[in-house]
Amino acid sequence: MKIVVTGGLGYIGSHTVVELQNKGFEVVVVDNLSNSSTEVLKGIVAITGKMPVFENLDLREKTSVQDFFKKHADIDGVIHFAASKAVGESVENPLLYYENNISSLVYLLQELEKKEKSHFIFSSSCTVYGQADVMPIHENAPIKPAMSPYGNTKQIGEEIITDVAKVSSVNAILLRYFNPIGAHPSAEIGELPIGVPQNLVPFITQTGIGLRKELLVYGNDYPTPDGTCIRDYIHVVDLAKAHVIALERLLNKNNLEKVEVFNLGTGVGSSVLEVITSFEKVSGKKFPYKIVDRREGDITMAYANTDKANSVLGWKTQSTLEESIASAWKWEQKVRAK
């Protein structure tokens, strides 16, 4: 079966391409290389022994999306990762996020609704919950006003998909994931942001390797045990495997509704300082950081109730926080040794 992976050279996308190819799927990667590189293809080949089809395509260009679907009329499913994803950047540049994250989704769905059957996996986020009232967060938790334009694009995206599915052939699964970290155990692919990292773990590993002077910890006055924000950090390979399981659920017509929602996380919350301590343990290095003021758009705490994904999808995370950080550190060291 032929599966399109948009943003397939990105961090989560590339790991999902690996898992799809390992399961025997034919993969077409769509990426505009805005936050990735064709070097990632070499890593995918090194792991799987197979080169996916690659299309350099900007999904904001409607005619290009139309042409792509004419060329690849025989696709069986789409996993949609292509989106800008940094909370802080979205606050500073909201229009970039609305154009990139919403327009691309609309143009994809316009093509998919023309097909007799469409299977669509959407890369959503725990940010749709805002600051949830109850921990751990269940899929039935209320969707609160978004704390950032990024979070809002995920809420709007979910609403668009739900509306389209009601009146078309589209069947979809919305995967709300928490905080992906780590790298493939082979260290052939991993998280390699262009510019200054917007996420915690790559900033930590880049600081550990000497690229950054110190980590800025945004606030130590949150109502948490150590005063720093708490998140649910999930290994990217565990996350990638969940996408393949969700896709197979749609392809095998096992979905009970046109649109299903699943949280993907470990179910365990870790604070920023706990992540730093974990890095110090796996690296053997003392880690430099400085406490600064809170950052706009950040919530206090978020970790997942994963019961639904565990029971319905039959999926569970395998890696611990330390194992995830160790894989990220191994990847960082390999990248910088080149």
C-alpha cells in the first residue's frame, strides 16, 4: 500500500517513514525542506535499506498539491505532519502559523474528499487542551481556549477534519501527542532543528555538546514540586509506531467512528529540572542553566491519560525518560562528530 507522509523528512515524520517501511508500506515523502534536509533520506535508507519516493513540495501552493494527487492517484492513506510547531515562535509570528498549518491541511483535504475512500492520520497535540483542570489528561477533557497560535491551529485543524469527515469519504484519526524526544537507536536519524532549538531536549543536548552556553529555564515559580513546568516526554520511536498502528486501524476498517481521537504519551509527567538531572546522569556532565522569567504561551503542567490508546490501539510506550534522553545524546554526539 502507498502512504503519503507530509513533513516526512522532519523529526517525527522521518521516524514514522522508517516504521512504515519496516512494515512493508510504500512511502511517498512530501517535504518543503523548511525545517529539514535531504540528508535525512540517507539515514532512512541506512536503517531500512529502502529509499522512499521524495517530492519537494510546499503544501501551501494549492496547484502543486493538486498536481501531486494527479501524479499519485493510487495512494491509500496520508499521515500529515507538515506544520510549524514552536509555541514561542507562533506567538511572535501568528500569520506564518495560520497560513502554514491551516492552508496546507485544507488543500490536502480538498483532494482527499474527491477519493472514494480516504484514510487520514493527523498530527495533533496536547496543546488543544490548554491548561487542563485534571491530570492526567483524558481525551474527553474540555478543549479550552488555546494558549498560543500554534495550539489554536491544532484545535482548528481538528475541527476542519471533523467537519469534512461528516460529509465525505474521509476517515481520520487525530493523534494528540505530548512531548516527543529522543532519536532512533541507530543514531541515523534524530531531532536536528535548524537554528536555535525551540524544544527542551535538543537545546539541552546542544548545550551539553558545547553549541549553546546555557539553557534558559523559563520560570521556577509554577505550582509544581520544583517550580518548573511539567510535561510528558515520549520517545519518538514509540510515537512513530503509534502512527502505523493507527493507520492500520483505518485501513482494516476497525475504526468505530469516522473521526477517532487518541492521546499519545507515557502517562508520566517530568519537570524541566528533572529532565536536566536525567541528562546529567546519562551524559556524566554537569549541566549549565539559568532561571529566567516565564515565557508567554507556556502552560504549567500536561501529562497524558493513555488508557484509550493502550486498550483500543493496543499500543504502549517502551522507553523510559533516561533511555529517551540517552538516545538523543547519542544522536547529538554523532551529528557533531561529522
